[in-house]
Amino acid sequence: MKRLLATVVACASLTPPVASLATARDDRPAPMRFEWRLEGPAELCGTNCRSWISATGAITEDTARAFEAFTRANEVRGATLVLDSEGGSVLSAIALGRAIRAYDMTTTVGRTALLPAEGGKPPRATISHNASCESMCAFILLAGTRRYVPTEARVLVHQIWLGAKSRRARETSYTAEELQLVQRDLGRLVRYTAEMGGSMELIETALRVPPWQPMHRLDADELRRMHIATVDQLFEQDIPTASIGVSAPSALSTSAQGQR
């Protein structure tokens, strides 16, 4: 499994990801970090405290490799991945999504909030579902073998675009080579969506929204119809809680062409 993940990541890194599903923000979001979290307070959940992996931040060209490093230091098979992301690199998101599926993980949208540490122990956490999964994050969400989207969560999509030109998309000129790269990555995204069991309606809906317009928020009916949401609750009795591992360092590059 480790060799398989390394191969997927290596293939994704051969060509720099120049396309992204992008919005026009002036600030550059922090790159995605992966961290184990344990539910709290301990006195409330007792012996039934759940664990999950918090995945927060933008998807950069290094994100899939950072996840590979995380899996080398942690047992992630069957774990729950809680996403809170602005989106980012198309190719890195595809590589990450395939790795998530290979590890039979559950995906959801949520924001991890840390509780005060007690007794010198690592802080416990809670999940707030008032969070967003934007752009390519929606396609990472699709990678879970079980996928839960709570009512409060926002899953938003729009067109694939050249990340470096998304902020001035209508005023910028484009070369034939750049258009070819967008078409290439779009083809890869279509294939990936089919692999994950998603609906082509998801691709069609995203491609209707250019980067200079507000992203489209998928409603509950769309989430079900497009096969993004597949279960009605996050933690179920028949789903084993993954054991806590030692978090690997999450040092990611702060620059990537495929960033939102």
C-alpha cells in the first residue's frame, strides 16, 4: 500500500499542476495540514471518545506528498477525514483523493476546535460542522468510501481554471498551450470523478460557474443526486474508530501554481 501511494504521488508530481478551481481572494490561504484529533471532553464521551484526522487548508502541489508522509507515521486505514478547505491544485487533489480511497476512509466537512489541554495531555477537540469544502475539496470529499455532509456544511463548486490567472480571468489573455493544459486537467478530473462513483452532473454543475462569479453551493438534493453524500450520520457503531498515531510533521510549501 505504501508503494502504491508513493507511485500515485510521484505520477501527480511529474507535471506541475497549473489548473485549479479558483476564487478571487487577495490573501493566500495556509497549505493543508493533517493532524490526529481525539474527541472531548473526556468526562462526556468516556470510553466512547471518537478520533479523526483534521485536514485543514489549501490543496497545494505538496499536499499529496504531505499526506503520504502522514500515512508513514500513522495508521489511517478506515479513519475519518474531516475537511475544511478552500480548494486548490487539481492534480494534487486527485492524487490525494485516490490515496484516501485506497485507505478506505470516511470523509466529511467540518472544522476542528481544540479544547483546553488538561493535566499535560494533548488537547482534545470537537467538530463544528459550520465549515466549508470549496472547489477541489468537493472532489476530495468524493473520495471517501462513506461520505457525510451535515446540514450546516457548505460544499461549493465552480470552474477549473489556471490558478495564476484566476483573479483577473476576464482581463487576461491565454495561450493555446494554457488552454490545452486546462483541457488535460479537466479530462483527468472527469476520469477521477467516475472512478470515485461520482455523477457527471457534478462536473457539469461546476463548469457552469466561471471564477468571476460566486461559487455554487450544492443543496441537499444535489449532494445526494451527485453521490457526494452517501450516509446520514458520521460515526456509526459498525465503523471502527482508528487508533491515534503520532502525527507526522505537516511542513508544506506555501507556494503552488495550482492554488485557489
